[in-house]
Amino acid sequence: MNDKEKAMIEAKANVLKALGHPTRLWMAEQLAAGERCVCELAENFDADFSTISKHLTILKQAGVVIDEKRGKQVYYRLKVPCILNLMPCIEAVIQATAQTHIDLLK
């Protein structure tokens, strides 16, 4: 693997790591429906503003979300909405794994 390939693999892994936390994945799925302010995300999730903001910062650093400040509020949206297109594939893996376990119990 050359340096360019290694850098690309590491960049992909960083995006997946950012989405790898349940709270951040939930946030990304919420943002798929459109932009949200931190206050909207906080009221729909049992966490304080600082926790929500920390998770959003990780998503932003990974390039998953972008933000826009309007007055005192900061609004977030997915930078590239197609990022969630891989979720049906992940769900298929979960379903296949579950089916394998069910078959073992028969």
C-alpha cells in the first residue's frame, strides 16, 4: 500500500469512527431529514447541550456535518447526505448475522 492509499484508508476509517458511536449515528440520521439546531437535537435526546455539541464537533471534524451560526443558534446539516446510503447495507449485514444465529438454534 502506498502513502496515498494509506491516507485514503485512514480518512475513510475516521468517517466510520465518527459514525461509530450510537449518539452520533442517531444525530446523522436526524440530520438526513434536514438541518437542526443543537437545541432541537438536545430536546430529542437525553443529553445536555455540551454533550451534543461535543458529538457534533467530532462529526464536523470527520467531514460528516457542516454548521452555520445564525444569531445565538448553530445549525447543523449533513455535508454529504449520501453518507447514510450505506445504512441499508449495514442493516442487511445485521439481518444476515441474525439469520445465521437463528439457523444455529434450529
